[in-house]
Amino acid sequence: MKATVEELKSWQKVLNVEITDEEFKQEFQQKLDKYQKDIKLPGFRQGRVPAKMIESRFGPTIRVETVDELINKTYREACKQNNIVPLTEAKISDLKVEEQKPISFKAEIEVDPAIEIKGYKKLKIKPDPKKIKDSDVENAIEELRERMAELKAVQRVSQKGDMISIEYLSVTVDGKPVDDLKSPQYPIEIGKGTLKDFDKGLAGLSAAEEAELSVKFPKDYHIKNMAGKTAELKIKVTSVQEKILPEVNEEFCKKVGAFQNREALTEGVRKDLEAQEKDRARNEAHAKAIDVLIKDNDFEVPPSRVEFYIDKVIEDQARYYPPNKAPAREEVAKQFTESGIRAIKRFRIVEYIASAEKVKAGQEEVDKRIQSLADYYGKPFEEMKDALRKNGTTMRIREEIREQKTLDSLIGEIPWEKE
């Protein structure tokens, strides 16, 4: 077998493969011997049918099978010899099969292009967390009060701040009836809605009352088949509830985090906000570092990688749409192709640097992450560790730690190893 490689693009290669007639004859004979061993014909015992009779009757079939198997076998060997890792199934073309002559074919494949990332040790990008203000802490405490609020049914018309439950009696969009729109499963807080017409129309209603609302959806509405359209809704109010916020007293402080008093709660909330802000600033710095490296070390992304990414987006989106209502593939591709290309480049850059710098997750780091999960789920460490190892999660944890350490090195959080 001989194989040469053509590079059409950085991500597209063509293997030109030639199989000698001797190789074909050897494979053909082996297959013929197997036929002779296994086949049954009237008048002959199994394994006793003359080879010439088998070749005369089944020769064309055996020849086709031999060629198919040789193409698959030599294609894999050619990839291995030339250090090619295909991303897609090969497109076979120019197949030439003639008696007493070599068999030849072309195999077109997509691959990840070879890359070299330079300058990653010279980035001057650092996290820049914002200072947490007293007002940020107070807002966070108010959010805790909101989450722990009690709901009390009231016999009055709804007003801003109330939680109202409704069901759709009928819905038309641009004059066309919609039958598969499900009623909201949870109460809606009046004054917090993103659709102003809808939010405004819910105020002033009481339990058991029916109402008709006209809602104009914005052009950038997240459900594309509703964007820019007008809906006429007939609804029925099933309940109106007043939201009663708890006082920030000793009982409240202990409920939200075992804090002894408001002072301890305030300090705990401040520390949480500072930690969140540090994470945000670090992630922002990671993104800036990757953007610089993409700009300075640009490379192509194979179309199949982008297609796989779009497939995953479609799979994830399907959970949030009624049957047969999800956006078309063309629409998803238009919206997510650019971000998909960046995500793929980010992955390859991080992988290149991690490999070049031999970044890895130490066992102590892995165990620390497992201990956090064990504490969260209230499980013994060894039990959690064994379960994660069996379901493959431990490997993912190692990969996440490796990626995090690589990104942190780019922004100066972890020093590079001295050469």
C-alpha cells in the first residue's frame, strides 16, 4: 500500500491511496478460503466444495467484498502512517479497480489544522475586580428577603409586587389561534415582567376574573417565532397573592446561613459578593486573554467542528420549546456560528498551552474538588470518590482543573514554570 497526502486547506486533506495487485490477491484468497470453509452446496459436505466452483459462482461477490474491506483497511493504515486524525467520515472518490492492476482511490477528510500559539507568556492582562459597596450588600440582603418571602392569598385586585397566577383561555398571534401554548406553571410577579403590555394588563385583576390582553412582542424576543408579533390573550386569574417580606432579625439571619445577627449576616454577604466579583473579574480576564491570542495566532476551524457545535445548541434548545416549535437549523446557525467558532478556538488554544506547559491536575486538587462535592451532598469522601470514578466524572474534574490552571496562568494568577 502506498499513500500520499495533499493539503487542500489547513483543515482539508486528501489521501491518494494505491493498493498493489499482490495485496488484493492475498486478501481475495483469504476470503475465498473462508467461503470454502463455511459454505454449503447440494452434493458437497461443508468445507468440501471445490475452490474453483466457489470462485466461479461467488467470485464477483467476493471481489466486491475484498475491495470494500481493503479500502477501509488501507484508509485507516494511511491515516496512521501520516499522523492524521479524521474529524469526519472520508469521502471516497476516483476509485479505480481493474483486473491485474493496482487499486487506487482518493479519500477526502477534515482534520484539526496544526497550530502554534505564541506570546501567551507575555500577556499583560490582569483581573480587575470592582470594590463592593455598602449598597451592593444591602441590595443582596433585600434579594434574600425576596427569596424567603411568604405568599398570602388576598381578596382584592392585584397590584404591583403581588404574585398572580393565571391560565390561558385562548391565544391568537397575528390573528392565528395558538393551541399549544402552556399556561404559566408559577405565579408571576407584577412589575417584574419583561413584556410591558402583559405586565400592565395583569394589574387591577382579582381571583376568578377573566380579562383580555393585547401584547406586542419586541423584535428581539427570545422566542423567534413570536418576535415582533402581536398576541391577543384571554386569561383567567386563578389566584392573587401578596408577598410578605421577612424582617432581618435573628431568626432570619440563622435561616439564611446560620449567622448570629445582622452584623454577621452583612459581613458574610460582603465576603460572598467579593468572591463572586473576583470570579467575574477573573473570567473576564480569561476572555480578554483568549481574544488576544486568537487575534495574534489566528487559525481556521473545520466546518464539521462548527456543525457539531450547532448540533449541540439545537439539542440544548429543544428542551425549552414546544414540539416542532424550535427555531430552524439555519436560524440557529446564523445566531451561533460566530460564538461557536470562538469556543472551538478557545478550546484548542487552551489545549495547546496546557500540553506545551505540561499543565495537569494534581491528586490533592482533585480530592479537594471531590471533598467539596461530598460536603454539598452530605456523602462520605470515599463513597463520593468511588462513585465519581465509576461514572467518569473524575476525569472531567481533572480536565476542568487543568483548563482553569492554564487560564489562570495566562492572567498571572499562577506563575509559569521556569524553563
